[in-house]
Amino acid sequence: MAEEEDIMMDDTSIAIDDIEEEGGFDETKSYNIIPFIMERYKKADDYREQDEQRWLRAYRNYRGLYGSDVQFTEAEKSRVFIKVTKTKTLAAYGQIIDVLFANNKFPLTVEPTTLPEGVVSDVSFDPKEPKEISDRLDEIESPYGFSGDGKDLPAGATQKSLMDMLGPLQGKFDDVENLREGVGKTPTAITFSPAMIAAKNMQKKIHDQLEESSANKHLRSTAFEMALFGTGVMKGPFAVDKEYPNWDDNGEYSPVFKTVPQVSHVSVWNFFPDPDANNMDEAQYVIERHKLSRTQLRALKKRPHFRSQVIEDAIAMGENYNKEYWEDDLSDYSPEHAIARFEVLEYWGTADVSMLRDQQIEIPDELDDFDEVQINAWICNDKVIRMVLNPFKPAKIPYMAAPYELNPYSFFGVGIAENMDDTQTLMNGFMRMAVDNAVMSGNLLIEIDETNLVPGQDLSVYPGKIFRRQGGAPGQAIFGTKFPNVANENMQLFDKARVLADESTGFPSFAHGQTGVSGVGRTASGISMLMNAASGGIKNVIKNVDDYLLRPLGEGLFRFNMQFNYDKNTKGDLEVKARGTESLMANEVRSQRLMQFLQVASNQSLAPFAKFQYVIREIAKSLDLDPDKVTNNMDEAALQAEIMKKFQQPPEAPTPPAGADAQDPTGAGGATIGTGQVPLPQEQGFSGNEQQQPTGQATQPTQATGQQQGPMGQLQ
């Protein structure tokens, strides 16, 4: 693959200089390192041969191809291949991807350590703190004291000011007099968590870098090879100069180049680790094999510490790519002509200091006492096109190899295809027999007595064929025989082999869409029980993803940022944690459990012990929502509570009229409301103006109900 993302090198890295000598370039500097690297490469290549055979069988089973080791008899006509391996592999791959990209975020978090050093966990102050409380708090303050407070430090304690341990909040509380370490102890106290703030800042930066580097694309490729071959490999982080489109005020294209970390997928076929190691922590070296075109090889000259003239010399020697035996099996089309590519080996690992000094490589003074150091070297056509000391601190090999199923006695793991290799063979065999038997039983076997037929006739049978008979009884010269049908017995054995495949892989057929589940699986609760039971196998796989891929990737980005992209707002005693296993729990189940906990914690006696902010954020995650967008922090929550309090206050009661009883619920001012007819004109009690009623219109009496009469005589 084209290595645009190859190497990030510190400008101060110690490298072989690309200096022109009078007689050309002094290649004697690299004469010793090339045999050293080639010897290690051959050793790793030879050790991998058995693993390559396993991977080839896995690939053939995935593609539905028979290898040369499968011999068919002349009687076998069917060549059918039932690709159950492909179904199981894609099911496992899908579950891994669901975990990696759950909630649209990588399951990586950065958290302070249990006892963070250098950055205080919590600080607080109370702007309304009374003096008597201040004096009491000073008495129970930490016995370690702070610089200038006059306290004696106990043995082993360090005299470091609290102001120097604020991390990202450095300089924010210079004017605060009663700043203390720990959570606030008064109702009006304000608490800050510098260590947590630094952790969240670093976490956001890592997630942004993963998105910038298109890590999701590379992770998908890694997860696929992990499920199929048993091991997935990633490389990084490395720094690249990324081009961002930009147009100036005049409309001219003026791109902006920004150095960003990059990660990439490395195919397991091009990965050659230390054969004596069982994991990357034990590996002394790793070699990656590149297949580069002439253009790609020349592009390396633009990268730091690549020797331009040596690259041109290697190109002038011609293409040197040697095709491995397994490449023909992986390719549907295998060209017979030579491959016009260059084979480049990238070495990361240890080398003796004496060997480097013999090649006039300057060793830093701090490494004088070391017998060996880590280097990075690139060779092509027996030429060292690049060699530097490992620029990362601490020096680590920037590769991650995650096993699908851990093999404690080998570097490479075991995948889905290998686990069901035998059952795939059985299913193919029983299906071929069933097909061949169905073909035979569906046709007649023709018997011919040639003594009763005229000699020299064509004995082939087809509709309308006429045979000439010269003797014998009718119907005895040619007749058909029905072959027995035993395909059902073969299909029963096929189904049994499929059940064994479910058990060997840990992926039952109903988990990837097979219908016809009987028994307990016919109900929704039964299916849920079966799915929970089936998730037990994948939990170990996801744990391997956490331990061997996600956590090392996060730690690599953490170290990269601290070394090459330092920001004081991200400094702290922090640790990277992989949360892939937490994503296995169904969101519905997690949401239900969180709601149950929230109900329990709502009890007034238990509420002080619950971290409601964390619970609310986890509920948002279980609903596939971004907690940073849908939840408030403590300051925002306090402001929101004040706003809601104003809206939730009951409206003020209206002032009762004079003389009315304010406590009377009837609103009648304490009087009794009677019922009866309104007095008409000329009747006793009438106090209105006497008016003449319109002709033909009767006067309708109304009842006194305590309501006002409307203009049309209707009650309002």
C-alpha cells in the first residue's frame, strides 16, 4: 500500500546523513545493518509458514474455494461449496464493529488515576465562608500543608504549592484566599476538578485525532482480518502533513498544512513480528513489507530523513519485488509476468550500539551506557534509504496486534474460519453427497440387453429414441431402474455439522438471521435469553480488542500529544481506558438498570450518595445520544435550575374585594347565595328602570345564580 502516512520523525532524530562524498554516497555505512535486518526478516518469514497455511485455508473457506489438498473422485460430480464460514465471519465482524463505533464514538476514555500526582483531584472555595467555619476548616486541613503556610511537612511529603497543582486551571485562582484541596464542605462552596478537566480535554483531543485520521476506515479493515484470520494489525500514531483546502481573499487556492497524527491498517500478510514473542510487549522487532510503485518510492524523498540520492540509486537498479507463494491464492488473477513494483522492508526494533557506531551513527550521550537501542530502518535493493533512532519516548514499536481468540503459545490468534474448518469440510461433503444422490435418484438408470437388439445401434437414450430389436420378449431388452433417494439422511448430517459449527464458533445461527428456531427461541423473552447466552463468547473477543488494540492505540495518541503536541490543559496523572466491553450490554438493558438506580437514588435518604450527573450521562449514552450535547455540567445545571424555578412558581392569588371573606372557598364573600326569580317591574323589590317590552316579546324570568346577566339575557 502507498505509505502516505508512514513516518513521523522528530527533527532532532539521529539519522544517517544524506551527504554527497567525492566518490558518491558512502554506502559502507549500511553494509552491516542490511544483513542484520535480512537475517531477522528470513527468520520471521520461515516461522510464519504454518500460520500462512492456516490463513490460506481460512481465506478459501470464506471465498468458497477448494484448495489443491481437496481431491475429488471420478464419481463425484458436484463441486458445491456452502459458505457458512463467510456468514459466521461477517457476523463476528459486525459485532466487533458495533462495539468500536457504538454511540458514534470510539470506546476510549481518559480518566484521572485513583490517586493523581502532580495535579490535584479537587479544589474548592466558598465566597460566602464565615470566619468561624474557615477557622474550623483550617484545623482539619491536610497535614501536608502548602508552601509558605508555616506547617511542618511529614516525612516523605513534598513541599509543593497547591497553586502549582491546578493543571489546566493554573492561574485561575490567584485572587482566591480560601482555596482548599478537596470537595467543598459548605453549602455555598464551589468545587472544581482539575484532574478531570485535564482528562476530558485529552479525551476530546484523542477523539478528534481519530476522526481526522479516518481511523474508522482502518479499524474496519483490522476488525475484518481479526475475525477471519485471527489477528488484526494496526500501525501508529505517526505524524503527517495534512492539506486543508483554503482560498484567500482574492479567490486563489492557498492550502493550509497541519501536522496531525495518523493511524493505518497493516495487512497480516505483510506483518513479520519477532517469532520468539507471544505479543507486542515481548517483541524485540517488527518488519513490515511494502509493495511500492516507482512513484510511491520517489514520494518518500519528501519525508524526513529519507536519503534522496540513495532512493534514486535503488530505483535505477530496477524493480525487485518477489512474489510470495500465497499471493497467487489471494488473487483471482495471477499474472505470469514480473510485478513492476519495489519491495521495501521497514524495520522497527533493537540494534547493537556498537554496530551503529561502526556505521558512524552518532549516539546521544544519554544512551552511552546502553548496549542496544531501538531504530527504524528502511531498505530497498540492498540499500538503506532511511535509518533513525526511534523518536518516541518512551521508545516503543508503533504496532498493535489484536487476536480474535488468544493463543497463549503463539503470537498470532485463532479466527472464526479456523475454529470451524472441520465442520465446514463436513458440511461441504454431506451437501455434495446429497446433491449427487438427488441427481441420480431423480433420473432412471437404463439397463440394455444387447443380445436382443440389432448390433451396431447407438445406445444413447433420449426422448423419441427408436431401438431395433431382433429377438426376445418385449420390454426385456431396455428398461429403467429407480435409484434410492437418501438425500434426507445426508441433510440431517449436514444440519448436525452446522450445529457443531455454531458451538465451535460461539455464534448460533439465529444470531445472524436463521429462521425456524424452535423451543424457547419461539418467544421474545426466549430469544433475549439465547442472545444473552450467545454474547458470552464475543465478550472475550471484545476484551482482546480492548487490551491489545484500543488501549494501546489510546496510549500511543496520549504519548504523541504529550511529546509532540503538548498542551498544559491536558497535563495530568491520567490513564487511558478502553470501554469496549461496556458496549456489549444492550442499550435497552442498560437504560432499564440506570432508570431503576435513578428511582432508588431519588430517595431523600440515599440521594446524597448518588452521582446524578454520571447517571444522567450514562442514560443519554444508552439512548444513543451525545451526553456532551444533551446534558449540562454543574454550572449549567445550576443556572437551568434557577430558570425552571421561576417558571414553576405558582401565580399569586387575586386580592379579594372589600368586605369579602378571604378564607371562603365559594368566593361569595361569606354570604349565602339563594335561588329564586328576579323581581319584575311593578313588583316589590324591583330597583331597575321601568322599560316597555317590545310588542310580541314575552319577558323571560331568569334565576339568580350569582352570575351576571348578559346583554342577550344569557348567563355569562
